[in-house]
Amino acid sequence: MAAAGCRTNSRHRARRNSTSTRGSATRPPCSPRRSPDRSSSEWLTVGTRVISETPVRGNPPARAARSANHYDAGLMSDIAFLCHPTVGHLNTLLATALRMRAEGHRTRFFIPGAPSLGFRLKPDILNNVTDVPAMVERAGLPLERLRPALGVIFHAIRLARSSGYAESRIALNLFTAGAEATARDILRRLERQPADVLVADFAFFPAHLAAEKLGLPWVAVYHSGLPFRGPGIPPWGSGLPIGTPDGPELHRAEVAEAELLVQLARRMDQPRRALGLVRGLPDVLRTPASPWLNLVMSHEAIEAPRTGLGSGTFYVGPCFSTRRGTDTEGFPFDKLRAEAFKVYVSLGTVFNDKPEVFRTLLRGLDAPGLQVVVSAGAAYPALASKPLPSHVLLFRRVPQVDLLPRMDLVISHGGNNSTNETLAAGKPLLVVPVGGEQHDNARRVEYLGAGLFQSIQGMTEDSIRRAVARLREEPGFRAKAEALRQQLELTEGTSTASALISLLARRREPLRLPDGAPRTITREALASLLASLEGTALSVA
């Protein structure tokens, strides 16, 4: 299989020997479908309610050969994007894929999923296997639905009801369920239609296995720097403040993290053996996953200091520019009151079926001069069933990237995308984490001085009222958030990610940050970085 995955370089598309079982078919042209327009009726207003991993051991090959049926260098490459069926894990990959398609590359997705069942499942997290692949199709990108692993439903139901390290353990069980079978599914599909580069979410381990099996260049995408260690950084998933002093609390978190990493390594050993791969490193979550290229869709300015990243990890900035202006048709922006202090409330796309949490937040936001915009997700029916104050606008979902700049304060669960998008809009945050990386993001926001942390267990309407008053009245939070926005404005994550992935596809060599070069790549620095990596003078449009 490894030999079958190697490619023969040719600028003239030399045909593979007819006895080969791979690459003999002519690659079809890319004819993406246009994303359908959102009907304005989806935002119909009723009163104040609106309807609507494992790193490769040792060094990678110095250069991977190119397939015989690859398009001519300089025209386009075939880039396969792979991730779990969750909106948070899809968003940055989808934004990058759309950018690369616009630049002339063939981009396609592999996501575990199923066609629509015609009805909604409970809990709402189970609908991801239909909803997330459908997002790719609406964007007009080719999609191949991988067969979901048998254990996914069981782990997903438990995930929606868990928190803390229990949630982290269940999430890793979910992410590794059926890893061998999914990796073999990916391999079969790549046998039929090879790709030049795989771009995979850092936690989509089957893609890592498939790339390693084929010896194929691949990119690990991180939504923030949270998985990596650094001075004063507490264990991943602990939710402890950055800089927590040595003591029993920190020690317990270190033990829990160590057990989590051992569990993950053990769960990945079996599929690695079955696929004939060497044993993976034990510290898989804390080490850059790809020996070829690792992209952190963030900026060092909005991260706590991280170490151990090596020379193959680049910060490119948040990746959501291709989502601006989408899904806005018919949204009632005109209902936002210019004179009001506007607060946006969201619990994300996974843990949002919590109507009582929303109600507590809304009671804490019942104050003169406020206008509240709520993206309720699965909690929408329960919230919409009861009368709402006139200063509350309730939605099932909103065009978040376009809405955030119009807000004054954001109350969020602290997901990676929501946190980075809010900081890119220059808005202070009150983070009420529910699970996953959200506690660590809450502490990151607190460390940066751009917001406050609020435990969901100790949350009351009074605690919300006091926190909002601080964030509204103390100018330091707004000033810090605005300073971070200005730093993020210097980056263009989708364009930078596209440029680096394109370079990897052309060079087929691991990309390494030049000595002395900044790890965060700004627009201004991109051209010189590419020229240095390419080894020749390049012009970047």
C-alpha cells in the first residue's frame, strides 16, 4: 500500500503503466455547484422571536513523488480536506478549501456522515452526521461521506451530557472510534482518486493514519494553540487559570492529563499495528501532529506562550474571511438598536441544548439600555415557547461573523471559532464554558485581559449582572480587545493557509520556518516567507 501511494513526477501528465490499478482514469474537471441562496423567509420574525493522531516517528521522506495524473505544476493541485462532522472542526477547513478553490485548485471533502433522515434526532449532536456534510454541499464543494463508526452514537450521546475530564475522555473515545475502519475507507477512496495533499483536523486521527500509510504530504490544522504546552500553561482540558501555582489542584490535573494521554496512545496502537505502521509517540495531543506542515489558525497575540512547536508549525491567523457576507440575506439587522448596548449570547453548535442556562443568562441581562441577541440552536423551541422581553431577539442561528462587529459584548461558551471570531471583531467576552476546550479558552481570554470567566456551575443571574456591569463599565476590557483586533487585522488566515498548502503540494517537501522568522505570518511577511521557503524569488498576488 505504501508503494502504491507514491507518485511519479511529471509536468506532462505521463500516463501510468496500464497494468497499474491506480491513477489510470482521467481526472474529471472540477465543476462546483453554486451555494443556494438562503430564503429570506428563514429569518421570519414572530414578535421578538425569529424563525428561522499520531505524528509519524522519525523523519518524513525528503521529497514525495507526484502522481502521473496530477495537473501541471502551476495550474492546480488536488487537495483533500478531512474532519469530524462537527461545525467547529469544519469551519476553518471549509474557509480554506473555498479559498483554494477560488485560486484554481481542486478541493474536496471526506467527512463521516449520512444523508438527511427527514427528521431531527435527539440529542441534537446526533444531527451533525447529516448537517455538517450538508454544509459542504451547500458551499458547492465535492463531498464523499465516510461511513460513521459504530461507536459514534454512543459516545456522542454521552458527550452532550458530560463535562470536565470526563468530557475530554469521551471526546477522545469519539474521535478514535473506528479509526482503523475509517482509515481504510479513506485509503480505498484515495486509491480510486489520488490527492496531492491531505489537510486534516488535528483530531481526525484516521486521516493521519491514511496519510502516513501512503507516505502522502499532509497538513494538520489546529484551531488554536491550546493543545501545546508552554510556561505556566496548566494541563490540557483542566480549565485551571494560566499560571496556577504548584499545589494539589495542579497535581491532580497533571495526573488526569497523563492518564488521558496514555488512554489515547493505547487506543491508537491497535489501528497502527493493523495498518502496519510503527508505534506512535505517547504525547500525541501535545506534539505537532504532521511531519510535513502544521497550521495554527490563530495569532500568537491571542494565545498564551507555547513551546515545543518545532520549525514545522506556523500561526496563520483566524480563517473565516470566506464566510463574511454568507447566510445574511433576510437577517433583520435593522432590528438592532443603535442607542442600545448590544449583547450577543451563544452556546455554540454542540452543547447548546440548555434552555435553563439561556434563561439564567437572560434574567441576568434584564437591565435598562441593553439589547440581547440570542443564537439558541437546539434550545430554540423551548425558549420560543414562552414569552420573551421586548429587548431580546431570539434566533435559532445567526450569521455570526457578520453580526459580531455590530455587538458591544459577547457571552459565549468559549469554542475556538467563537473566541477567535469575537477577538477578531474587537469585542470583550464573558465566557461560560460547557465542555471540551472551552474552559481553557475561558482562561485564555482571562489571561489576555479581554474578558472574564464564569463557571456554569456557579452561575446565577446576579453573577451575570455583575460580570456584564464590569465588562461594560471598565474600559480596560474594551481597550485590550480592540488592541487584539488590530493585531489580528494584520493576518489573513485563509490566504496564508492556502499559500502554504499550495507550496507543499508543489514542493512535496516538509515546510520549515526559516531561522529567525516570526511564527505568526502576517500579510506583509507572506511574500518573503514563501520566497525563502521556495528558495527562489516569488511574486504573490
